[in-house]
Amino acid sequence: MKFLKILSMIIGIIVLGILLFLGYIWMFLPNVGDAPDIKVDITPERVERGKYLAHHVAVCIDCHATRDWGKFAIPPVAKTDGKGGEVFDQKLGFPGTYYSTNITPYELKKWTDGEIYRAIVAGVSRDGRALFPVMPHPNYGRMSKEDIYSIIAYLRTMKSLINDVPTSRSDFPYQIAINYLPKKPNHQEIPPKSDKVKYGEYLANASICMYCHTPNDKGRPIKEKAYSGGFEFPLPTGGIVRSANLTQDKATGIGRWTQEEFIDRFKAYKSSVYTAPKVAANTFNTFMPWTMYADMNEEDLIAIYEYLKTIKPIFNKVNKFSMATAKK
Ligand code: HEC
Ligand code: HEC
């Protein structure tokens, strides 16, 4: 009897502990604070800068448009910019079903500037729900505040597209864990362009190169292996594409690439010269948004190149495409 009493007490304590823990998460997380009370003035300079960032640097439109899976580099379908509705789910390796949202005025007219700002830089939705970092909000939280305001100004001027997107859902236990992921922003100033390496580092962060080019261990990027590639993307059209090694390793990375080769590689996809060809199922395609980055200013691409020159070589031979299933 005594034993049963102790056992029920232990169970009671465990249950209480779990309830307190869930209560804590429910009450206090995500703890990034209220959306700030800001009003972003929409100036032509901001709209232009915001458009540049959203399309060619932070590549918001890569995810928040309808993607054409049948074409090379999975470009956005014309006239769907900002429409959202793309699915990021288990088939792509995510622990839930996440929908990119409609970021045109059709949806965002309900949002204050502060709410949009908080979603982009801290990963919290209008209703306080934690967003899953499919969208790399920690990267955007390291951009300058002014750049984020420019993006907001641009979003306000986009063509409204009618599209109601379902709410994302995480699988168990991620709907609990996800509440730990929103983070307060840690804004940086834009370094002077004369400091190519620092300026390039700023742009590489904003254009989320590391997000795709760093291998992962159960969803966490392996910091020591940053930029060494091999991150696996299952292609819905069949096969797996793996990100390239962008470190300075001469044999397996881009250590031998000249600045010209690097720039030419991007420029080959410029909208003025390139039309993405159709790609057959079960053949090589890529998640690298080549067509979006291709219209980045040459000066900015050069700065990214100079920054990548400072990444220490890591030997990692990547097989960019195979039909084999992903290693788990
Ligand atoms: C890699 C894909 C990706 C990129 C790049 C991306 N997003 Fe997102 N975004 C998403 C997904 C997916 C969600 C929904 C996440 C969720 O519901 O948990 C989201 C959510 C949002 C939300 C919140 C909407 C809501 O209803 O809560 C806003 C606002 C937003 N994104 C704007 C942007 C802007 C602006 C950029 C560029 C600076 C950007 N996104 C870049 C995929 C992306
Ligand atoms: C959404 C994921 C994603 C993002 C973001 C991304 N890449 Fe990639 N990248 C890939 C994948 C996958 C490949 C391999 C397939 C290919 O060559 O397209 C690749 C290939 C490359 C290559 C070709 C290397 C080679 O050996 O041929 C370069 C260069 C490159 N990326 C640079 C960058 C830079 C610079 C950035 C940031 C401005 C960036 N990538 C952002 C996914 C990404």
C-alpha cells in the first residue's frame, strides 16, 4: 500500500511537472514581445530597395509565389509574386506541413507594420503563433532595420492577389518545441561597401546562402561544417539534390574559382538572357534559386565572392544529384 502511495505521488509530481511545463510554454513562449508600434513610410527609395531585396537577395518571392517544379531552378510562375500557398512538408524533410503565406496586400492589409516586422525578423505570426523557420527569420533579424522597413514598404505596394492559405501545422512534438524558435532580432548596420568582406558577409546572411549550404544534423545546422554543402533536398519530381561545397577547399569546394567564373555562373541566369528550360522527372533540378540571384548587382555578388574567400577550406565531396533515397 505504501508502495502504491509513493508511486501515485511520483506520478502526480510528474503530471504536475508536465502541466507546469506546458503552461509555461503556453503562457510565456514565444517570448519575443509584442509587435512594435511602428509606421513605415512608403518612399520610392524604400520600395525600390525592398523590391531588390525581396526578389534578388532575401529571395522572399522564391517561397512566397507559386513554384514551377517542371522548370530548371524551380522559378516562380509569372504573376504569382507574393501569392504564397507553397507547401513545405514531410516530403521535403520538414516536421510538419507549412504553407508559405500570401504576402500581398490581400492578406497583409489586415496586418500592422509592426506585425509584419515581427514575423519577418522574429518568427511570430500576427496572432502570436510561432512560425517554423522554413523562413529563415534569424537571418532576417540580422539585417539592418532600414532594410526590413524597405521590404515592408515594398510588400505594401505589391499587386493584391486573392489566395487564402491554410494555417501551417507541426507534427508532434514539434508544435511544442517550435515555441522555442522565435528569437528577438539582432540588427546589424549595413557595412560600408568599401569593406568588401564585411559587406559581403552582410549580403551572404541576407541572401541565406548558409541556410542551404550547411549540412544538418536532425534539423540543426552543423556550425563547424558551415558552407561545406551536402544538405539534401528531396525533389518532388524524383531524386535528391545536394547543395554544393562553397568553402575554399580546392578539390571539393570553390577554392579554385576566379571572381569572374563566380560572377559568370550567376549571370548566366539573368532574366534578360535566360529562360528556364523544362526539366523531366527524375533528372537533375536544383533548389538553388539561380534565376533570382542572377539579377543581384554585380557589386553585391563580388562582395559575396570576397566574403566566401574567407571561409576556411573543408574537404567534402558532394554528389549533387542522385536517385537514391536520402540518408537519415
Ligand atoms: C525558404 C522559404 C521562405 C523564404 C525565403 C521566406 N519565407 Fe516567409 N514564410 C515561409 C513559410 C513556409 C511561412 C509560414 C511558416 C509557418 O506558418 O510556420 C512564412 C511566413 C511568413 C510571414 C508570416 C505570415 C503569417 O501568416 O504568419 C511573413 C510576413 C513572411 N513569411 C514574409 C516573408 C518575407 C518578407 C521574406 C523575405 C524577407 C520571406 N517571407 C522569406 C517561407 C519563406
Ligand atoms: C534554397 C537553397 C539554396 C540557397 C538559398 C542557396 N543555394 Fe547555392 N546551391 C543550392 C543547391 C541545392 C546547389 C547544388 C545544385 C546546383 O548546382 O544548382 C547549389 C549550388 C551552388 C553553386 C554551384 C557550385 C558548384 O560547384 O557548381 C554556387 C556557386 C552556389 N550554390 C552559391 C550560392 C550562394 C553564393 C548563395 C547565397 C547568395 C546560395 N548558393 C544560396 C542550394 C541553395
